Amino acid sequence: MCGIVCYVGPKPCSNIILDSLKKLEYRGYDSAGIAVYHNGEINVTRTEGKLNRLGEALTQAPLDGSVGIGHTRWATHGKPSEANAHPHLVDHIAVVHNGILENHLELKRELAQEGAVFSSETDTEILAHLIARARAETGDLKSAVRQSLYQVQGSYAIAVLSTHEPERIVVAKNASPLVLGRGEGETFAASDIPAILEYTREMIFLDEGEIATIDAEGFAIEKLNGDPVRREPKTINWSPVQAEKGGFKHFMLKEIHEQPLAVENTVRSRISVETGDVASERIGLDDASALRVRRVVLIACGTSHHAALVGKYWIEALAQVPAEVELASEYRARGPLVDPNDLIVAVSQSGETLDTLEAVKVAKSGSARSLAIANVLDSAIPRTTDGALYTHAGPEIGVASTKCFTTQLAALFMLAVFLGRRRNTLSQDRAQKLLRGLMEIPNLMREVLTVEKRIAGIARQHAQFSDFLFLGRSYSFPIALEGALKLKEISYIHAEGYAAGEMKHGPIALIDKNLPVVVIMPHDGSFDRIVGNLQEVLARGGKAIVITTSGDKVLDGLDIERIEIPPCPVELTPLLTVLPLQLLSYYVADFKGTDVDQPRNLAKTVTVE
Ligand code: F6R
């Protein structure tokens, strides 16, 4: 996730671009930059940190000119720094990019052999070199961009400005958003509607594999193969505030819906279904360390701790290595025993949670190998560990973690497969099936999210209860814990997550008509046993909301609310069963009118004890 803005027209554009970038700051805020053409040159200003730093730099040294491109960055390759900020300028060609180029390492090697010198660690600069090289050959910017895009794999939305054709900007899109807007004698492009809503309401959304040239008169869109594209503009009637959330009422709801793409981005380029394997250079752990591991210790807090619990099940099942999950606050305090053959895995969305960071430092003192699974590039925890596996979920603004949870799951699943393959506990055939299943998860997630309206209805009927119980077995037990945490943190309703097998050891005493029980029971090896637990709940007058796999007959005729997920490999059910629970808590909270994105007493990043 990054934000792009382009302007071509008669007005001085640097402040227009800066103001538009501010509307995209939710897409990235670790560095920013702007390139403006003026008198035969492209002048670039870039700063690390939030956009106000770029604003200050532009106040001190204004950029003249009326054709420009701007970018606000969310780091994926290369730490947040001025050198890694976009635009990247190579041979009078400036490029901004949102997305991930999967084959950047191969391309970089190739370009370096030809003498290219790089001034950043980004994948984007590689694209700038490709375009500059192709432009020198063809003499035409659009052809150069097209030719370069044929060489890259991955996701992109790009904008390219060149001193050779200063009256226009070339933009292109594949799997990252880009919208074009026409004003009075001026034309805009941006990653999202709110950036340019102030200037125009007539917008055209680029489709996958399209390239466009924009100038002050408008734009011409083509397919990458050169076929012209005709598309009518759409009139956008959103209010600016609504638009920043992409039309969703809250960031949390937007982020729930971003999960299919976020998981795609996490998995993209790391796995090969053909070989049934996960690439070691993309997972932060080398083959020798994978073979040496005798125990995996997963350390985390809150929602990340629940992801780690699922990770334990996967690591033990697929890699046959004992795995333990530790609450970071407890682990760091108790003086744990660390073996040099342990693999310490710290799971943290922010990468800054103090307890997790301190726990990693404690574990590292025992010379064990350490790995961070984090979303924020170059944050404190991945800087402390030996390796890092980034989830690439993009910035998560809602305090309640949703897309970062499911991308952590995807990362942990890949880690388990990686360990299993290296240690020969997972056959190629089974790994192929599991990885194929993982590749299909984003589409199955999209299917699950279509039940939103029904869940909103169920939420409305249950919002007045003061206590909830969440039950699950096996892979669904950590999901029960996560469902309960989501509900309590944003709706302030008391909720408990329990292993269903523990019901008889205490919580069954709570059950009566005033206790809704959410039972997470996809078709897996525990299904028959959890049906027994469900019957026990119903026999005591409890109200049950059941998350199960579609096509089930056993539950027919029971007085329950049933929410279905499509069939998928048993191991992968947590990536689907959690979605209805996120929606349920969201709609209960929304119905109660709480501050969903910033619930009371909570902070997004907990950097205190
Ligand atoms: C709950 C939530 C928190 C975080 C926890 C750890 O929705 O977001 O429980 O999971 O504070 O944060 P990270 O993952 O940043 O270490």
C-alpha cells in the first residue's frame, strides 16, 4: 500500500499534489516525495516520515512547475528512509510505484551486470532503470514503459514523468488501484478517489494491464498490447470523509474487506505450487537453521498471540517440531530457558510492541536463532531478530487487528510448510495440495465476506446481551479466543473464548438463555465431538451462533443461527472462520454506537509495559 498522485495542467502543482497526498496518508506514511518538471529539468524533494515533513521541505524550497507526480510510501522493500522514498529519478525519468515487483532480485542482478548503479534498496528503482534503458532505445516514453512492464512480475500502479516528454505523464496499473480524473484544462491520477475529489467528480478507474497517457486535455487509455480502451467516466457522489475510507463507514470494515488482497500480497512470490515449496530467501530463515531447529518458541501479545497459537498447531502438524506459544509479557518476566537450537518467532503487526521486543531480547541472549513476523517494515522487532518475514498487509488503521491477523496466519502457514519441507516431514505431494489450498484462500475469503448482511442482522439481534461465549476445538480454539477478543475490545461486551473440550470443566455452568454461544465448528477431525458440545448448549437453553462448513446435514433442524464457510483443507479453516467473527463484532459494536476504529482505552501500538 502506497499512495500516488499526478497532476498535469496550468497551475503550480506541488501544493495541489501535497494536499492530495494528505488524503492518501492512510495508505502509507513512512516517507514521501514529489517530482515536478520545470525548465527542462525534473526537481525532486523527498523526506522520511509523515507528509508534514515533506510540506516543511517544500515550504523551505518550493518546487515550481505544473506537471508533477507525488508519492506517500508504506515500505515493502527497503527501510523507510529518504533514499528509499519515491519518486526515483534515473536518467531524467522519475517513477512512483505502489505494489510489489516479485522478480526484482533477478532484474537487479541483470541491470547491475550491465553497469546500472542503484541508490536505493527499492524494487521501484529497478523499474526506473528498466524504463530509462528502454527509453534510450525506443525514444518514446509510453513504449519504454510498456516494454519494461512486460519484464516485471507482480503488482503495480505506476506514474512516470520524463524531461523528454514533459507535457504528459504515463501511468499503468496491475493489481494496485489507479483512478484518473478530468478537471477544467487539468488532469489528475491517484491511487484512490479522495485524493482528487476536491477537483473533479468525473473519474475513470483503470483496469488490470492498462496503460494511459495523461496530459492537460485528458487521457488516452490502452491495453498493454496497444489495443485502445474506451470507458465512460463515473460520477462520484461521495463526501470527502466517506471517501477516505473507500466508502466504508469505518477503517475496520474496510480492512476486513481488504483481507483477500492482503493475503494475496503476503503469499505472492513466496510459494511455488509446482514444487510444493516456500522460497527460503523470502521467508527470513535459511535451510541450515531450519534443519537445526529442535523447538519453536512463538512469542506475541493479543491478536498476534492468537495467530501464534494457530501457528503452533501448523508447525507441529506439518514440520513435526515441538512448538510453544508464549505471552511476551510473561515470557520476558520469568527468565525462560532458551536452547541454542530453539527458533524464536516473534509475531507482531506493529513490530514495536514493547513486551514482544523485550521478550525477543531475552530470548536472543541465549543465542537461539530468531525470526520476526511483522507488518511494519524495519520496525524495532524485525530490526532485532536475525530474519524477518513481512506480511505486506498495508497499514492497518483500525485499532482492532483484522487483516494483520489473517496475513500473520498466512505467514505462519508458509513457515510451517517451509520447515516441513526442509525437515522431510512433509511430502511434496501434500505440500503441493496445501499450497494450492492457500492460493485459493483469497477467493474463498471473498465468498465468505458476501454473508455480511446476514451477519449484520444476527449482530443486531444479539447486541443487547452482556456476555458471550466462543467455543472451538483444534484449529478453531485460537479462533474462538480471537472472536472473543474482537467482540470485547470494540463492543465492550464481556466475552470468553474457550476450548470446547473444557466446557464440562466449568463454563457449562454459565449457560442459559441469556448467554449467546458462538461455536466455531468447520468440518474437521473434531466435528463430531463439537456437535456434542453444541447439543449440550442447546439442551440448557443457550442461543447458538454456529460457524460451519457448507453442505452440512447434521445441523439441519437445530434451532441455531448458522453461518457457512466454503469447504477448504482442514488446516486452512482458521483463515475463513475468523471472518464472520470479525464482522459479527464489527456490527455489534456499530449497532451499539461505540468508537469502532479507536475503542476506549486502547492504542494501536503498545510501546509501554
Ligand atoms: C487486538 C489487537 C491487539 C494487538 C496486540 C499486539 O485487535 O490488535 O491485541 O494484537 O497489541 O500488537 P502487535 O501485533 O503490533 O505486536
